[in-house]
Amino acid sequence: MRASIISDGLEFNIVGNHNTETRWGPDNPHPLSRLKTELVWEGKYDEYGNRRTVKLPPSPLPLQRIETIDEPRDHAKATQGNMFNMEAFNQKAHCDDFRNMLIWGDNKLALAALLEQFRGKVDLIYIDPPFDVGADFSMQVQFGEEGEQVQKEQSILEAVAYRDTWGKGTDSYLHMMYERVLLMRDLLNEQGSIYVHCDTRVNSYLRCILEEVFGPDMFQSEIVWKRADSHNDAHTYGAVHDTLLFFSKRDNPTFTAQYVALSQKTEDSWYRHVEEGTGRRYNLGNLVSPHPRPNLTYEYKGIKPPTNGWRISRERMDEYDRKGLLVVVGKTERTLKVKQYLDESRGRQVTDWWDDISQLRGYAASQEERTGFETQKPEALLNRVIKTSTGEGGLVADIFCGSGTTLAVAEKLGRRWIGCDLSRYAIHTTRKRMIQVQRELHEAGKPYRSFDVYNLGRYERQWWQLDRLKGADEEHRNIVLKFYKATPLASPPSPLLHGKKNGAYVHVDKIDGIFTEVELNAVAEAAQAAGGRELHCLAWEFEMELALKKQAVEAITGLDIKLKYIPREIMEPNRTECQFFEAGYLEAKAVRHGKKWDVALVRFSPSLAEAPEEEMAALRQRAVSSPFDFIDFWAVDFDWHDDKPFEHHWQDFRTRKDRSLKTTTDIGWEYSVGGKHRICVKVIDVFGVDTTIVIDAQE
């Protein structure tokens, strides 16, 4: 037995029945006296008092490129046919060969993967992480040509994964942020900066984390953004501002001062002099040094030097004199001042108080930017941040990119970008937004960059299986059944049947497999033999067109079959529930006119899992009568191959301003060689769920 008692600077250690005495003092300081100031949360240290390292796979998971997007190029290529000079187009339309990156998945794993290529190469990171653990992340999404709205439920929206991963409240949130800040620091170059957007609820916590990771000396500014004019609260002061915490990698970050126009009041009070002959308004600038400058103490044209000396050299004074800018003021104690013209003024330099940028509102001036995200920030805010902390061609990253504001502004300013988000809907919204930016820049004759969409695919699932499930496939099935609220079968009639839910048999596919038509036939036969009437097949990925092929299997077996995707959210720690959505149904046909090809949509059945239950009946009826109303975006790859990412040769999508949607492509794609070609059609519904099929075009 061992125990310690501390009293009056003495520590008595009781070992067995013997007492030993330890005296603390200047020669033997107590451990508590040497503790440094730091923010501590549950999970920062392990059971032995050691700092926990960021838990990552032993080698970075490879990013999988699933889409490649260069819409103006593909449209020009198709419309101009085989005579089109791609090299000339690239030189004219593209800034350079760099391809921007949009990543769907866990940003911690994505950051680890990015470090392989971009360690020390990023100029600026801006993040606007979720910081309200009690927030309602539901939103209204539009569908149909009239822009009718339906609620995207909080319990299903992927962004809620962050709230669920917090689990232990602020402790989990801080640990999540700490790990990501550590990884982001390694991405920044030596002149790089990071801006963390937050509010009063987590401001103090995040500043402590940033100071610990970057060092207190790397703190640059705490920017206050006055985002609202008023916020009435009968019990306290209304909250009208957010905070941007600005830190740098080293003590010499890239920084270009920004300026705003002077107010009329300032112009009238400062620039009150009018120059004869020209009528130009000017102010008289001070030439006296505020500090002693012995080397600049000289007499100039009879004007004695001021006590501290001049601000400028004699050579600069001569230059001002030649330009007629010097003015003698004072009667008894004469001195010199310099004319500063209003029409040459850059305005007022921006400080750390930003009250000139309004939040996005409902009126028309904001409609061009609005995407439907409640937390969306105005482009003007990111414009200022990016211009201040990057130069032309700089690399900007946002790992909580949401609706893509950071990326859109970076593209418009000629910067390169990397974006990441956990939310499927955020990736869908950003994809649409960036295609629109490509189009606008190209139409204006300005260069743009192509971008690719990535995910971590099965590698993320495999890491989850090894890290959390210890490699057990049986445990994987049990977790999927638990989230699906299905009962595991103790004595299954077939190894292919794993559970039951409301009388339906449930099959759970392997963690790294693609559920194929062959597997569907085998599982359906097993369910039929067991006397089942309904079958639910849960899988991470389905073979393309399987939703179409299952109708034949249903006709043979008499089963009602549902194909449901296993949501990636079940991999999130502390997650308690998530929504399984059914694979959508899509039909399309190739349309030939001469040597050119287009694609027409024929039928579509959306997945409605992310709609509120009380609206489900009406939405299902609408999905039968007007299924195309639920299509928000669709794209076509006219030359699709299994071994390459989906290439956006053509796409159309609804915007908040224009709700119309073409149901037939208008590109007139022409193939350079004859034979059989495969066309891939991707449709994304209003909830961000995609359905993909492949059709043939025979020359």
C-alpha cells in the first residue's frame, strides 16, 4: 500500500507501516509548481499521462479520383468536333495544369492523405467548423421548376455527424479540432496563414488550441466581423458578431494590406483643401518624424528641421518639391507638409474590426450567392481574407468547405484550391457552384482551372474495420444490423441471410465488396426458399444498373426487394443512428442524329429517405407523377470506361434563380472512332443522393 499526504510543504509517503518524508522547496520544487498553462480536455492525455498522438492509418489512405470536371473544355470539344485544337484551348482557357480538388470524406483522413503531396505547400487555410453542439442542421431544399421546398431532416443530414462525434460535448469537439489543427499546420508553407471562423461559444477554447499548436507568438489578429445590425434579446446583449482567429506558420506571413473607401464624412473633414487650377481636393500630410531621427535632421529651403527630424530623406524631399507637393505652413514656427490627393487615396486600411460586410440576407442583392446553407458566409468576407494572405496562383484550402464559398472566391481570384467536407449534400452543392464559376469565367474570357472530385472509398472502410472492428467481418455485420434496427438471426436459414426487420429478411454485404447481380440472385433464392416475402439488401456499393435489373429478380422470386446503401456515417465515433437510403432507379437512352449523339432521360425514381416522415406520402405520390422534379443535377460521360473516373462532358442543373432543367442533352457528341461506346449517366437528386447507369451507343 502506498499513499501520500501533503501538509505545510511536506509530503508524507506511507509505505506499508513506515513513513517517509519528502520536503519540497526551492531545491526540490513540487511538480505542481512547474506545470505550464494549457487547455486540458478529456482525451488529450492517456491513462499514463502521455499526450495522445493523432491516430491515423500506418500509411496514408490513397485518395480516389471519382470525377473530373472541365465543363467549358468538354462543351467546346464536342461542338467543334474532331478539328478542335485541345492544346490551343488549354493555353487560352486554363490558368495552368493544376487541377483543383474537392474531397468527400473524413477531413482528418483526407488531411493525412494530402500531406503526402502538399506538405509545406499551402498558402492559406480558412475553416468555418461547426461550433454549436446544439444546432439544428436541417434545411429547406428546393425541387421542381417552381422551387417548392421540402425539409432535409436534421437526423439524416451528414453534418450532424460532427455533432454526434462530439459525444462528450466540448471535450470531444476540442479533441476533434486539435487533431485537425495539428495536421493543417504541417500543410502550411513557411509564409502560410490559417483563419479559424468561430463565435463567442468556442472562441476562447479554439484560441488556446491554436496557440498551443502554432505558438503564442504566431498569433496575428483576432478579427471581429459584425455580421448583423441587431439581435434583440430581453435578457442580455444581442450577439451580432463572429470572430476570425488569424495565426501564421512563422513570423513573416504573406500579408497584403486591404483598403476600403472613405466615408463622405471622412472625405469632407480630411480632404478640405482644393488646389487652384486643377480643382483637386487634397489633405496635408505630416512630414515630421514621431521618433528621433538624427540622420534626417537637415534644413530644407530655409525651413529649420523639427526636433525629431524629418520622416523622409532629402532626396525624397527634393522629389516632392519638383512635383509641387510641398506646402509651407505655420507663421512663427514654419514647417513643411505634403499634399495627399483624394483621387490618389487608396482609402482606409482595413483593421481588425470588419463592419462593412453584411451577412447574406433574403433580399435580391444576396440571391446570386445563396445556396440554402444557413451558415453560408458572404463572398466578400472570403475575398478579403484570400487577397490579404495569398498572392496570384496561391494555394487555398478549406476542409469544412460547406457550400463552397472559399473555393468559389479562390477560383475567381485566380488561386488554386483544395476543399473537403463530410456532407454528401455539401459536395453536391459545391460541385454545382464550381461548375457555374467555370462557366462564368470562361464566358468572360478569363482563365479558370479544372477540378476533380475525390473520396477515400473502400480504403476508409478498411481502416475503420482494422482500427475499430479489429478486422472482424462478423462485427461489421452486427454494427450494420444495429444501425438498421434489424434483429440478427441466431439460426439463419442460409448464410446469406443475416437479420430480420418487420418481417423482411436482411442481407449485409461485405465491407469491401460491390453487391452484384450474381449475389442478388443468390440472396433472393435463399430468401425465397426460407419463405420470405420481402428482402432488404444492404451494401456500401451496388453494381451499376442493379436497381433496374432487380425487377426481373422480383418477377421470378415474387419478392419485394429493396437495395439500400450503408451510410458512411456509421463509421463515426459515438454515432447512435443514421439513415439508410434506397438506391434510386434510372433509365436513359442514347439518341443518334447523323454522326452525333445525345442522351435523353426516360424514367427516374428518387430515394426519399432524407425527407421528413410526415411529408413522405405526398412526396411518394409526387415522385410517381413528376419524378424529374426531384432531379437537381445530371451529367453525362459519353466515353466511359471502368478504369477511369467519371468525366463531365455535359451537365445541367437547377439553381435557385433558374429552376428549369433539360431532360435531353444538347451537346451533339461526335466520336472520333467507330464501334461500340459506353455512355455513363449520373443523376443527383435534391437530397444529394446520386444514381448512375451505363448505356450503349453503337456506331
